[in-house]
Amino acid sequence: MLIDYQNEYRNNLNSDMSAGMTSNRWINYQQFIQTLEKAITQHRQQLNQWTQKVDIALNSWREKKQRLQAWQTLQERQSTAALLAENRLDQKKMDEFAQRAP
């Protein structure tokens, strides 16, 4: 948006220069264009800082997600092992009961 405004202002400067302008007006144009350039540079720097912060946050989130998935996998394995042990115990009880039956 600022870049578009700066380009528009430069186009106006070129038009006014073709028609003729005072040196004071030309200086005002130049100062304003420089002010816009500084603002654009500051916005770009801020954008770069935010981009870096987003990248850091995404990397942190990915690491935490990977750790969560590892814990979930361990939990699933533990649940599966507990269910298997319970099934074996049930089967053992059934076998013992079947052996006692006449």
C-alpha cells in the first residue's frame, strides 16, 4: 500500500516536473518520497522480524507435536500390552475352568 502510494506520488512528481514547478515544491516532493521510503523500510524490517518469530514458533510447535505423537504411540503400545495381558489372563482362567469341568 505504501509502495503504491509512493509510486503514485512519483508519477505526480514527474507530471508536475513536465509542467514546471518551483524548487521548493520539488524539495517537498523529494522529502515526502524519502519519508515514504523510510516507512517502507521499517515495515519490511518489521515483517522480517515477524516472519522470523513465526518460523521459530512453528519449529517449536512441530517439536512439541512430534513429542506428543511419541507419547501417544507409547501410550497406545502400553494400552495394547495391558489388553493383551488381560486377554491372556482371561484365557488362562477359562482354560483352568475347562480343565475342572467333568
